Amino acid sequence: MKKRIPLSEVIPNPDQPRKHFDPVKLRELAESIRERGLIQAITVRPVGDDPWMIVGGERRWRAHQLIDSPDILCEVVKIDDNEMALQAIVENLARADIKPLEEARAFQAMIDRGWTVEQLAKDIGVQPTRIKARTALLNLDETIQKLVDSGAFPLGHANDLVDLPTADQINIVRLFSSGKLKDWSSIKAAAQAVRDRIEQGGMFDDENRPEPSKDDIAALSRMKKTVKRIIAAIAGGFKDGECIALKSVDPSKADKWADTLAAASRSIRSMESQLRQAHARSMLV
């Protein structure tokens, strides 16, 4: 049933997942409503002796406030608290500007109501892994949560910190902000270095490492020269973005060449990871 309800008698849902509303976009919506009217009614439900509570459409209600509208067109529904909470999540998931921590708190609120991750995922149409990843963000320090929501600290970076102690989370973010940890691979390496320290039950012990032998130093020097030659060879293997080897390698043997390159790539990635972790340890000490 649709009816016009005085704006003053409509209240927002206090458990609405979305807490931030872009003021510029809200003003644009308000002007659109002023010029063309409200295309889609908001959804409300009766809540006892209190005013009507918004189930869906809080942005439209806020836009009406900006243009001093006396009332708003509403679709009245009768649903319980759980169904309203689900509908609020579904509505906001469709919006590109919902923030990661807003999602996380909404998911966690449903879990606190008794939903399992799997049941909630089915009810709102998302993968369980998304719910687990978002709720894990609630393990971050509150300051870091705000940085993630503001975009100052990338979500992908934050995902690597959720299982770390708070002090280590803050330290890694501080190093990232200062430019000492420059990208995702550096963050990932720093996080793994912390996990290794915790697993070993002690402090970083780089200072207690034995001095490298002459043979070690010589081997390192040879490796540096070899790596430089490999890089030069690989760079020379391309012309205008095309792999030159494709023109000369027997197609029936191309798979073996690819396997050889894959094995070398795995070794290089392992070496890179360990070097980044060593650098990260030096930053975290």
C-alpha cells in the first residue's frame, strides 16, 4: 500500500548499514526530485507507537529534507526486524559507494542475530568468502578501519593485516604511510614477517645471524651477475611486445619451454618473497 506520510513522521533505521552519504550526490538527487518528482517510493514499516521506520530509500528521504518537502511517498510493508535487516543489506550491496567496514558491520550484525555465514550468504546472494573477508576487517584497529573506509589505506593491503596484533597492524600502516613500505608485496612481506616472528615465539633475530662466509659472498656475487644476464636475455626476447621465441620454437616443444620458465619463475618469486621479508624485518625492528 502506498501513501504520503509527513516527513517528520518518518525515521531512519538505526541499524542501516550505510552510515556515509555523499553530500554532493545527495544534493544532486534532491534537485532531481525537485524537478522531476520522486520516481520510486521509499519503503517503510510501522513500528508500534513510534513514527514510520525506513526499510529502504534513506537517501531519497534525506534528499526530501534538503528541499523542505512536507511529505514523501511511501510503500508500507509489514516485516519483522530480521527481514528488515536483510533488505537493508541487499539494498546497499547494490550501491558502488558502500564502504567495506559498513558491509562488515552489517554482516556481523546478522551473524550476531543468529545467522551462519553460509545462511546469510544464501539469503543475500553473495559468496561466503566475501562475508568472511569483510567481517575479518573488524579485527583491524579502529584507526585503520577509518583509513580503509576513506581510501587512504587500500582494502587489499588491509586484508593482509587482519590476523596480526594491533601494535603490528599500526606499525605496518605507519611504515606504509611514510613510504618505507611502498606497495602490496611489501605489505604482504611485512605481515608474513610478523607471523613468522609470532610462530617462532620471539623477536626478530636478524642481528644474531652469523656473518656470511667468503663462499657465501662469492656465491651472492655470481648470483647477481646471473640475474642481470637473465633479465637482459628476457628483455631481449621481446620485440614490440611480441615474444620472439614464438617464431622459432617448435610448437610441439613450446609447452616444455613454458614449464622451464614456470619453474624459474617460481624460484624467482620465492627469492623475491624472502628478500622482501628480510627488508620488512629490518623496518619492523
